[in-house]
Amino acid sequence: MPKHISRLLLLLAGFFAAALAAKWYFTADTFYQYGHYRGKSVAEIAAQEPVYQTPSYCEACHGERHAQWSANNHKSVSCEICHGAAQGHPEKGKLPIPADTRKLCTLCHERMPGRPRTQPQIELAQHSSGQQCIVCHNPHAPKLAGVVARVAGDAAAGATTHAARCATCHGKDGISPNDTWPNLAGQHAAYLMGILAAYKSGAQTDVMMSPIAQTLSDAEIQNLATYYGSLRCEAAPRKSRLGDAAAGKSLAQNCAACHGDAGISSNPAWPSIAGQAPDYLVNALKAFRAGLRKDPMMAGVTRGLSDTDIANLAAYYAAQKCRPPAAQGKGTP
Amino acid sequence: MTNPSDPSGKARRAFLGRLGGAAAACTGALVGAGSLGTVQGAPQGKEHPAAAGSLPMKDYDWTKHRWAFGVDATKCIGCLRCVEACKRENDVPGTAHHFRTWVERYVYLEGEERARIDSHQDPVNIAASGSEREYRFANRYQDAKVEKAFFVPKLCNQCTHPACVQVCPVGATYQTEDGVVLIDHNYCIGCRYCVQACPYGARLFNEDRGVSDKCTWCYHRITKGQQPACVEVCPVGARVFGDLKDRQSPISLFIRNNRVQVLKPETGNAPNVYYVGIDKEVS
């Protein structure tokens, strides 16, 4: 073989060996283990820790909330949508409770072209007059309509029960002679049904009311609610010595969505509070604030109220006429 | 084609034969050189890993699953919680223009032939959310005369014949046995061929790390028996995920009970995200 050919071959062999050595050196160990890629990378990617846990993770500690949430309409909305990913919780601190619910809830519930008709949607401008959603809606049990009870009792039978059992405290005509107890005349029958049933079942407790309600039959509760709902409220507006009605009026804007602008509620599920005795209103609000009277909505809205705020609110509602000028058909829904 | 001086083509056949012999000899030499230990680990076809009995993960057998994804566009409300969950779960860079999954809004206005399409990274929608790290659709069509509108969630289709894998020059992206296309971030050289090759625009480039990035159907979650984060948080069940090898899995039922379609079937990628409730404008 001519010399120049053998040299060339030697050179080529050298290149070939160098290429093989480089390939051997630079190729990762597990490359080609499963295919044309580094086999170890599969396990590396799979080893990443999940950031989002699942509602069952939350249930371990927040069982009560979880039970309420999973029994209601928001059960398809997982905890971490609103409270953020739970990785590192509780070791690394609390998860946020969303502050701006008007921003959060409208992500799903603002009326928008393209959303399916089955999705509950609101016109933001016409809904709740700028209030936070949680004023009326409990995010873990958001639906309100379900709480309106149907009332179909006998008003005459209710009047008899009233005279025998209730008139001493709540007054002959449902207008209480004492500042401690509420007027019942003209109150929404659905609300009265609900609260009496709660006293009877023990869901709500009161030193006076619980023993009385426990002796009432379901029919008697129906009759009483119908009777009070059919009465006209003749209570005169009251002046409070404790609070300032004008200051209470501005605070009362936060209550208007449920209890009406002047304390006459338009939704039969919630009580009208106009014209009630200021002492009664103060006691009721303080009981909600302290958690003695149980209501998730009222607990939320009273949490931030000072004693002065409560006195002012009570003064405002006590000063309102409990029968609006244009007498409306209150009572059964 | 045939050589006019040799109509039978015998000469060429002989030449090719000799060439083949030479090639065989070279291959022999190569195998001889295989004492260097370079090519002996090469796979003998796809069944190799299972045959060898080796699995990449201890607690998870990737030969027993074939994952697929379903999207019911008739249910989507455009809340973009999936986008947020994905970004958080997978630590996707913070700007609105980096995302592994997204939701498109299609709006047909009266008198217009084509849909207006926007997504969370549209400037109007960024302005509505107030931040590039929060996601919401601006209610920009509330006063317009809308003829038809709907939302379409999108993500990687984990194609059966993925174009992105084919173009990768270094073997940094690949398809797993259970049908998910992954990226080996330690091997990726950041050339972005794959970003261009994807017919669905599903890949993104992570400038912080200098590598391509993509949806993995949360491979770290599904191999632990969980759902992908976007499926986990979807409040209306518009996203469906499951195992095609399980006849009763949510995705098997979804495909069986609905008239499903895939995006751009003509590209031959054989995508694995099945859609319900979209129209021809969506691709």
C-alpha cells in the first residue's frame, strides 16, 4: 500500500476512535435505557412534589368546614381555588382568607357572554350595591333561596296559642311592653318559623325561648308564625338614649341588602328590624358578635362592630317606622 | 431512470451489492470497535424496557397506563383557575406570556363572519385583572351584540406522533411509555426547534433557565395517582383526565359518551386531547 494511503487510513482510524471516545464520554449513563433520551430524567420529573393538595387534605383538620362545604353548591369548587395551594400548610403558616370577594366571586359569577346558561351569574352593577359578597352569602354554603320556609298555618289557632303562651312577654298585640323582648307583629312568617324551629331543635338557644319552643308542636309553630305575620305592626318609632341614629344610618348601609334600607326586609327569610326596642337590638347584635346567637352571616358582619357602632345601629333601626307608609303585604312569602 | 446503456440495470445492481457488502464490513468493524462499550446499550426496539423488566419509577408501572385528556367546552366558564393552578403547580415564569395551559375566548359579534379570539395575556384582560400574575377575562363584550361565544381550554395534546420530539437534536424531549411528552431540562440546549415545530403552539421558552418548557399533564401528580392541577381545580368539570387502559376511567367514559374531536387532525400528530363543544374556528 502506498505510504500516503496508509497514512490517510491511519488518520481516519484516529478520528473514528476519537469520535467514539467522545460519544462514550459525553453520553449520559442512562441515555438509551428506554429510548433516545436520558432514562433517569423520567424519575426526576416524576419526583417533583405536588403543590396543590386535595380537599381531603384540608378535611383532616377542617372537618366541620369541609362537611358544610361538601354538602352545598360549592362542593365542586375545591378549597385551594379560593385559599391558595396548600403545600407547606400548616407548617409554613396560614392560608389566606380572600379579602376582596367581589373580585374573587365574580371570576365565575359575573355575567359574561360565553358562560353557559347553567352557570349562576350576576349583573355586577345591579347586585348588592357594592357590598362584599360574603355579607349575604356564606361561601361554603352560598345558596340563599333554600332558607325561605313555606308557611301554611291557621292564624286563628295561632292567636289562641299566642294569648296563652307568648302574650306575657311579646305583648297582647305582638308589640312587646318590655324593651328586652322583640315585637312580633308584622314580622315575616318564614323568619319566625325558622327561628322557632331552631329554638325547638336546639340549633339556637335562649334561656327564655328554648324551653317554651320545645313544648310547641310543628303545627303550633306554623300557626303562630302565620298569626304574627298577619298582624299589622303598630309600634311607634323609639328614641334611643344610648346611640346616635344619624351615625347609625351610615352604618346601616351595610345591613340594607338583607334588612332593607329602613329595616323592613324584602326577603321573608330575614327579619324586619324597624321599630324594635333599642335595648333588644343592642342585645341581639352583641349576642351575635359573641357567638351566643348562632348565625354565620350575622357573626361575620358583627365581628367588626364596636359597642358604639352597635348602639348607633340600634338607635337608627329603633327610630324607623315598622310599618312603611305604603302598607305592604307582609307575612307569608 | 434506468441506464440507457444497460436496460436490465444489472451493472447497477452489482454495484449496489458490492456497496452493501462494504457497508456490512464497516458495521462489523464498528461492532468490533464496540469493545469501547459505546453502542451495546442501544435499545432493540420499543419493547426493550418492559422486556428488561426495568421501570423508571419504583411505585409506578408506566406500561399499565395510557393517559388522555378531555375538554368539554360547553361547560367552561372562563374563570382561569386552571391557568393559575398550573403556573403555581409547575413554577412557570411569572409573566402573562409564559403559560403551559390557557383558555381562549371565541366571540362572534352580530354581522361579523370571524370570531374575535382573546386569552388571558391580551392587554385588555391583563388590565382587568390588574396584574400579570392574576388572571381574569375582562367583560369587554357585555354591551356588544354577541351572536355566539364560548371558552376553549387548551394545553399540550401529548401527541402520539409528536413533531416536537422528532425535531429535537439532542434527545432532550421524548415520549414516555404511558403517552406523555416530557422535556429533560438538564439535557435541553435551548435551541427552540420544538417550540416552532408544535402545530398547537403548546410549548414555551423559559428564558430564566434557557430551556424549552411544556405541559406534562402534571406527570409528577398523575404518577402518584392524583389528577393534574388544572383538572383538580376546575370548578365546573370542563377538564377530564384519565387512563385509556381503564374502560371505566373518566376519560374513557368521556370519549365513549360524547362525540369528541381533536384539534388539527390533518397534521398527523394524532393528538390526545379530546374536545366537545367547539366549532370549526377552533384549531
